[in-house]
Amino acid sequence: MVKPKSDLATIAAVAQLLAVVLTVAALFFARDVFIPLALGLLLSFLLSPVVNRLQRMGIPNVAAVVSTALVAFLLLAAGFTLLGRELTTLVGDLPQHKDELVAKARSVAGLTSGVGGSLDKLADEVSEAMEKGAETERKVKPSENDSIFQEWTKKLLPVDGSEDAEIANDGTSAKTPLFIKEVQSDLPLASWATTAGTVLGPLATAGLVSVFALFMLIHREDLRDRIIAVVSHGNYVTTTEAIDEAAARISRYLIAQTIVNTSYGFVLSIGLAVIGVTMTEEGFFPNAILWGALATCLRFVPYLGPTAAAIFPLAIALSVFPGYGVFAAVLALIVVMELLSNNILEPWLYGASTGISAVAVIIAAVFWGWLWGPVGLLLSTPLTVCLVVLGRYVPRFKILSTLFGEEVEIKASMRFYQRMLAGDEHRAAELLQHQVNHSDFNSACDDVIVPTLKRIRMDHDSEHLSGTDASRLFAMAGGLIARLDKPTDAPATDPDVPDANITDANVPATDVAAELPVVIGCTSHHFSESLILNLLRISGAGEHALISIDDETLPQEVVRRIVDSEPAVVVIVVLPQGGFAQARYLCKSIRSGKYNGPIVISCLGKFKNFDRLFVRFRKAGATSMTTSYSQTHAKVQSIVKRRRVPPNTEIPTDPEASLEVTS
């Protein structure tokens, strides 16, 4: 039993949805495997241009990879060491800023009434907590050899004897009648194991990422060939182009982002140091190097990173220095740097490196952050780039390219049709006129008007549009065509010559033919084809006078008018679907009426059986067949031009004018 197409489509949609759910579930539950793999791939993309450059200089592959990785790891180690030292200094200096924090909280409290009481209470609590911490510090005297970091660790995690030392359980008093001696259990070992697991987990991940990156760099060509062989299914060209494009985009993006972020952090550190020298009594801004290095790292996270990088120096400027002058200077510095980075440096370096839209970056950051946490935020943009490239080359995933791609390939005809469906006639007219102004009249007709008319016909035939809606859209299209400006390359109309825009077929053609050649336009089977004839009338203004005969006119009446008018050419418009049989019958009727002039069949579309179709029209009496509006207009103009030249004038040979078949 064969299932209906609707059931098969439903089953396919459910299967695709199930595949998406299973993929997301696998990425979530197997993140311990996928995260190191993705980070290693990201690191290999970042370092591969350097390795390739070294190889082109004659260095062997393994030596180039090892030297590049060694330099990269040394830079990372130096950066983390610098961050650790600066963080230790910051933690040691925080208690010195208690008074300024309390004063700022009290000053802000005085500006409001409702919230002010809460802020004032907060200031008291901060002060009390600081004083209590000082008392604890006096009770527990640190060792002279303890560092600042160790002192703060003892304050946060008090050791035995900090509070209970005053009450010793030695059994010598009424308060302590029992002698108690604490016996150390296995808790230190468990605590050590927990601490070791907490520390060794990230280290193991970092080691796994390093191993993945090294092996991907060393065997990158072999891995590339294997992936192409597995996923290409014989289509090596498309697969190779997709992999090359994804690798190039991600590499350019990572290199550009590294340059931008490093430059930003360096300038921020210098700017904070200059502010400290010029605007503070101490002559320095606390931990300026730390905030620059932290900004460099955080800005790799889209959107959230730059905001977090700006909060830290602003908080220090607000809490350390009296007044708000230093805070305003730091804020102005960050705002100016963000404007220069976002509007000048990043567009210049990034260019079209990613090819994903700004909305896609936000959605990707939210999705990958939910899936993989902070690492997902870091990997969100490169992974989304891979999805966009996949959608560009694999038709099944084209929706990804459409949703997330920066340049959405929506045809002008589809935009025009959507405006018409929404009833936005003003925007539709603007879009159509814009297309005419930026290309030309004939191209606008081929790219916008003709596909729109065919789309209305198709939606009406498939019952997506009612007869009333289709008539409304055709009427709107006719009004928009009538409002179009004449082509700029059309010759100016002579005021002594009657207007060529004749819409009434009952006007005697001889009154017009005395000055301009007459062109008879016939529709084959649908009134929408009269809109195409109206386009021919507009584009041929000043060259010929076109008389339209609608589809309701009987063939005998059409023949009579053609014989009476003696036109330079007869054009029969066919707007598929259908109309071929009617056009052939009309062509035979015209020939049987003793008209010997040229007959042009304008079949607007692309046809696989073009040759067979043209042979049938030739047998019916047609002299030419065109498949686009531009070709029809050019053919009519060439015939009219020959008719307007005096008989004794030598006409230069035009190879296009002699063509009978235009496909």
C-alpha cells in the first residue's frame, strides 16, 4: 500500500525533528568528549595559518607544528602567570578601600529616600563586616612568612583556634569539665582528594585539548582527506569547497579577533596607567595590566565579554578614588575604545570573515552557552559558522544558511510579491522603481514583474489564493506597472506625434500608423498576459504604437483587426502554465487570414523541450520565439527599426536581428 504524500511528508518532518533532538542530547550528555575536541579544533584553526607559513619557508611539518605550539603555550603560560600575580595583589589591596566604598554608598544613599535607607544600611553592614574581620585578624595573628593571599585565605576559612582558642576543653574549670582531645580522621585526605580533583580536572581538559590540537595540526591534510572521503558521497567538489570555506572563515575570524582583542587590552592598560598618572594622588591606577589582560580574554566571548571587561576597571575607579572624576575618565576611555573598535577596527579586520548575522551571534551564544556553559560561549561563533557553511552547500540544511547567514539570498521578485500580499502597495512601488533605477527596465521586468505574475498564477491554480485575492493582486500589479517611470534610454516622444500608449483597441490604427509602426499584441489564454503587453507599450514609447487584444476576443475578430491594421509585427504572449495550444491555434488563424508579416511568440519561462516547442510554433506559422521579456522587447525593436528605415537606405548587418530563435 502506497502512503499519500502528505503522510510521507509528516513522517519525514517527525524524523528530522527527532534527529535534531537526539543530536542536541548527544552534544549535552557527551560534552566531556565534545568540548575538548571542539577546543582542540578551534586551536588548530588558529595556529594552522602560522604552521602553513612556516612550511612554505621550508621547515618540516612536525617541526613547524611543535615550534608553533611551544610558542603558543609559552604565551598562554605567561598570560596566566601575569593574571595570577595581579589577582593576588588585588586581593591584598581590597581591605584598604573599605572607607571609600562606605563613603560612596552613603553619598548615593543621600540622593534618594526609599532606596537610600537600604544603601545606608548596606554601608553600615560593610563597615561592621570589615571591623569584625579586623578583630578576627588581631585574634589570629598571621605568620610573618604568610603571603597576602594566605592571610585572606585564613580570614575566609578560619583555622582551628581562631574563636575556640579562648575556651580550651582541658577539664580544669566548671565550664570545661571534660578533657577533650581532637583526633584527626581521614578528612584531610578526603579534602586533599577533593581539592586535587578540582584542580586536576581543568588541567586534564587542557592537556586533552593540547593533544587534540597537536595531532590535528600534524595530520591535518590526512584528516581533511578522510573527512572528504566519508561525507562527500562522491561529490568531492562541493565537500572540498565547503571544508575549505569553513576553515578559511574560522581562521580569519580567530586571527582577526585575536589581533583586535590584544590591541584593545594593550591600549586599555596604557590608558588606565595614563589616567592614574594624571588624575590620582598616588600616581597609578591599581592593577592596570590585570584589567587589560582580562579584557583581552573576556572579549573572545561575544556581547557578554566586552561588558564584563568594562565592569571591573569601572568598579575599581569608583571604589578606590575619591569623587567621580577618575570613574568618568575610565568610562569615557572605554566608550571611545568600543566605538573605534566596533565601527573601524573590527569591520576592517573582520570584513566578511564569518558571514553570520548579528542576531545569529546572539542566538548562538545563548544556545551554546546553555549547552556547554562558558566554553560554549567561547565556541558559539565558530560553531555557528560551520552550520552556516553547511547550509550553503547542503540543500537539506539550507534553512541554517537562511536563518543565520549574513546575506540572505531572497529574490527581488519574492520581496515584491510579499509586499503585494501584505497590501503594502507603497513599499512594492518603491522596490520596483528601485530595481528599475539600479538595473534597467527590461531586467526589472524579467527579475521582478514576470516572476511575480507567474507566482500569482501558480498560487491561484494550487488554491493557495482565492479568485478574489488573485484578481486583487493582478489589479495591484497593473496599477504599479502603469505608475512606472519610462526607461531612461527610451527616446523622447515628439509632441507632434500621437501618444503611443494606446489602450483602446477600437481606436483606428491608421491614425497612429501614419507616424509610428503599429505592433499588435495578443494574449493567448489569460488576462495577466495583457500586463506583459502593457510593459511592451511602456518600453516602446516613441518607437512603435502597440495595440492590445485581450483573451476574450474571438480569433476571427483578432484576424480581422490584424489584417485591417497591417502591423509591423504581431506578438503573442504566453505566460505558463498552459497557453501553448491556444497560441498555436491563434498563430494558424492569423496566417489563414493572409497576414504575411512576422509573428513573435513570447513564451516567458525556461523550457527543457525548447527545440520541440519551437518546431511546433514554426509549423503553426510563427517566425520567432523568445523566452524572456528582454528578448521579446529586443526582437520587436529590431523588426520595427527595419520597418521605419526608408526602402533605399542601406541597413548594416545585425547578427542578433536575423536570429529567429531566442532562448
